[in-house]
Amino acid sequence: MHTRGQRALYTRLYRSVARAQHSFFLVCSLARVIRRNATPMRFLAVITAVVVVVLVVVNLASHHAHATATTANFFKMPAPWGWRCEDGRCVKHAAAGGSDLVPLNQCKLTCGGAGVLWPLPASASVGRRVSLFLPQNAALRPTCPAQVCPLLQEAFVLFRDALQRYHPDYTSGEAPWAGPWDAATEAHALVVAVTVEGAQAHLTLDTDESYSLSVNTSADGAVTTATIVAPTFFGARHALETLAQLVDYHETRDALMVVQTAAVTDAPEFAYRGLLVDTSRNFVTVAALRRTVDAMAASKLNTLHWHITDSHSFPLALHSLPNMAYYGAYSARQVYTPAQVRDLVQYARVRGVRLLPELDAPAHVGNGWQWAEKEGLGRLAVCVNQEPWQELCVEPPCGQLNLANPAIYDIIGQIYEEMLDIFAPVDIFHYGGDEVNLNCWNSTQEINSWMTANGHGVDEEAYYRQWAVFQEKALQLMQKAAKGRKVEGVLWTSELTKPGRLNLSHNSSQYIIQIWSTQDDPVIGEMLAMGHRLIFSNHDAWYLDCGMGAWVGDGNNWCSPYKGWQTVYDNSPHAIATSLTGSPNTELILGGEAALWTEQADTNTVDAKVWPRAAALAERLWSNPSTSWQEAETRFIHHRQRLVQRGVQAERIQPQWCHQNEELCYL
């Protein structure tokens, strides 16, 4: 059997000889033509030239092939380096330094208590020995309820694809496994025995995502069995991800290796582990959103908060209200169809991720809402694209719902109904609800007159009261659209969540509040004291768009500086709550979410803007470590490599030298 490298070398040799033959035939043809019209002496000179040319061409071809063979053989030689696990880190040594040296991937897989697992499990023990196997020899042995088995089968297909992607030459769904292998490697089987105890097939805030995983290898070394037990499919899916991270490519054997023994008991610290992606300011393709979901699954994040619309654009195509996208999309190509949304919901579910839709209102509406006046419904939104924008909104373009027009409630109700349908099943919905500009409403004659005519007044508190009325009606419309199903509602912190207004529109049982202010905001403590459930997205740590040049004016953008992965990792919701209240408030803090607002991001940059920093968030929310980023750095750098293998264009964090020389890149 020839290796892939040998086959490539023979191909190059054949082509070199073929080129020489081709040159010879061309010159001979030329010689025949000359012979008909030349003297014998001139013909002899031509024949001599032919021989010289052929010898030169053949010699060059031979030299090229020899040089190629030498280069190929040089890089086929054993590596001059090996690694040894010393005090929990992989240390590089010259290959002559001992028989216990192993390739880098093997050392990282087995060094330390948890190898390179990300996020860090609640409890993990990983053995030091590995078994070699081929990806086609991984098999699923499922025990599961009928509702769950199809999901589990799909998740196992993804698991096998993750194994294929470990090959350095993986491309377009295939990896060129070539060997040669010994008989033990070719025969070794990886059996994945999965037991899912419950029938829950959709993720909720109450879903049990825990699992146990044990890996054992038979005494004869022929079979490695991974045993997974989980109360739900979602826990089993997480276990498959953990198992995939106990496998890697063996650099010198062109095979996979799996640890021979391991024991993991795991569960997330927070129920809500989210990432927000804004697709209104700049369009993000479905393919890019899929990559985002892939990376979330690899990092055990479970909620993609889709900020799908804003004042900039309305890219969601609705069957019931086609004019919204017709007027609101940047182009006919930059829309999300109902079918695409449904497909993405299912794509995410198999990967353990829910989609959380947001319809931001009553501010952050504008483009897409202009059609109604021509249809006799009046103005649904005011201040749309109006100048000077600085007086009417926080960033251009402006736009807010028209409180004086009752038709807004009919339209919002229809949007809610269709969103609940295409995102089904929806267990949690985001109402937006921040950054209302009172001057926009008060400077709009229609609204000012309506406020006066109805005796509401036109002072600041009067507008806050009407904003609260709007929010109450929005809640009622959602309850109607849900048809009796429970749909949790989320609101951003805003003027309505400040002291004295917190109960204008909602009590602690109606809404979850998402924090986007800073970690020292006293409102956080006040909301916790009143029993409100919280999701943290404090912008001083978890806004991933910060640290860029300004997109309006000069200088840097409003939330600079850049939030490095270290800042993301060390931001602890429980620690923030403790500093403000003296208690971690574990029962009220549901989790957290990093946010990518896309004023300066789109399809082409979303991967590097988000990853691997969102993976730092993932470990904070899954493991809630008591240690800081320094203890996680080696695993984090390796997880970035893993994300790239999964097809995500994650940003580089360090030179590759640091990946090969652990803990030597420090201050």
C-alpha cells in the first residue's frame, strides 16, 4: 500500500516525464519538417540540438522530483521534539530526551486533571494513556424515548463530523485518512452507549442539562466504551461534546486517539448562557448564524438571542405582514424567510441551543414601519430617519412607535403571532424596551396633542406612565398570541427599571430583567432586593463590539476599551451581586449573555468579533470558576484551535509558539 505522500510523489514524477516526452515529440516533428528542406549537415545539427534539449529537460525533471522527494521525506521524518506532562503542563523537550515523550496533541489531551476540556466540568478525571482508532469505527448504542432518539441520532452524526475535523487536511466534509495503520488501530472500536432518561425535546429555563460520562477500555485494548447517562437529550448532547474533546488527531500515526479512561460528572451553574447577535444594523447571513450556533454548541452556550430588527432595518419576512420586510430590508437578498428561521431553530436545537427572538419596542423601530400611512392606518412610527438625530435618539437612524395610533397594537399582535409560529416552540421572548427618547414623542405634534387631549399631561413622568401602559398592552398581546402557553418575557434595563418606576409596568413575576449597564450600577441591587430575576450583560465586560474606532465622529466607540477574553472570563454575576447586596442571589440570577451589536460587524467579521471571547463567557456561566483567567489560559488557547477546526474563523489570541510552550507567555 502506498501512502498519500508517495502517491503524490509518483504523480509528480509521471508528469515530469510526460512533459519531457511531449518536448521530444515536438522537436522531432520540427526536425522532420526541416529535413525536407535542409542539407544533411544542417539536419545533423538539428538532431544534435534535439538530443541536448531532451537530456536537459529529463535532467531538470529528475532533479525536481529528487528535490520534492527529499523535502517530502524530510517532513515525514520523526519530529525533533516531544512533550512530557510535568506538574500539570506540557513541557517541550528534544526527542532524545526520553521514551516517555509524546506528540503535543496527546500531551494536551491527557495532561492535568481535565486535559483541555472546555468549559471545565464540575468534576473530571482523565487518564494518561490513549488508544488509536479510525473515525468510521465509532458507533452509537442508544437507549432513549421515542421523542428523543431522532435528536440523539442527529447529534451523533455531528459528533462523528467533529472527529473527522480533527484531521489537519479536512475539507468539504471529508478527511483523507491514509495510514498505514497497524492491525490494532484498524480494528479498535469506540462504542458510545447513551442513555437518555427523559422525553423532553425542547430546551427551557427548567431543563436539566446534567450528565455523567465514563470512558473505559477493555483489557485486551480492542474496544473503548464511552457510557453516557443524562436526564434529557440536552445533557446527553453536552456529554457527546465532552467526549469529542477527549479525542484528537495523532500527528505521526494519521489516526485518532481517545483517552483510555475518564470519568466526568457535570452540570451547568447557570440555566441561561447566552449570546446576542444583532442582524438589523448590518445583515448577517444564515450561514454565519449557523457557524455561530456551531461554536456555541462546542462551548456549551445554550441561547442565541436574535436581535433581528431595529430602526435600521426590518429583515424578517412575515407572511402576514410582507410590507415590513419590503420596506425595511436593506435589499431583497438580505431577508430571513419563515422557512429559513424554522430551519435555524431546528439546526440549533440539535446542537443544544434555543433561539430567543426579540422585537425591540417602543424605541428602536423605524425602517419597515413606513408603509401603513399609505394603507390608511396612519403613522405607526414617528421620528423615522429624522434629523438632527442627536435630539431624537441615541444613534442614527431614529424611530419610535406612535403611542397616539391604536393601530400599532394590531400590527404588533400580528407580528407576535407569526414570530411565535416560526420560532416555535418559544419559551422565552424579548420585548426590548430601552433607550426611549422622550423628546421624540413630545416633539411629535400628533402625540403631544393626544397626550393633552386625554389628560395625560406632557411632563417627563407622564410619558413614562404611557410607556408603561404600552408595555402592559404588549404583554397582553403576547399572552393572546401564546394561546395559553407560558412564554417568559425579558426587558432591558431602562428608565422604567430605575428607582421609583420599577413597578410602573411590571412586577417581579412578569419579566426577567437583562442588565446592560455597568457592574457597579446600584439598580442591580435594588432589583434583586425586590425579587426580580436577572440576566447579566453588563457592557463593561460582556459587550463584544467595544474598543473600535467611532462610527459617528472620531475617537473610539462609546463603550471602549476593547473587552479582552480575560475581562470576559473574570466577570462574575454572583460576585457582582455579592458586592452590591452581600449575597450571590443564586436563585434570582438566571445567567448571562455576551452581546455583539453590529454597527461595525457583519457576515464577514462576526466570527472573529465573537470567538473565542464568547467561549470565555461560556466557561464562566457553565463552571462559574473560583479561579481567574490565568488558570484557564492553556485550555482556552487550545479551545480556540478547536473552534477553528469546527469551521469558525476565531481570532488568534497568541503566537502558536505559546500553544506549544505552555505558561511561557506571561508578564
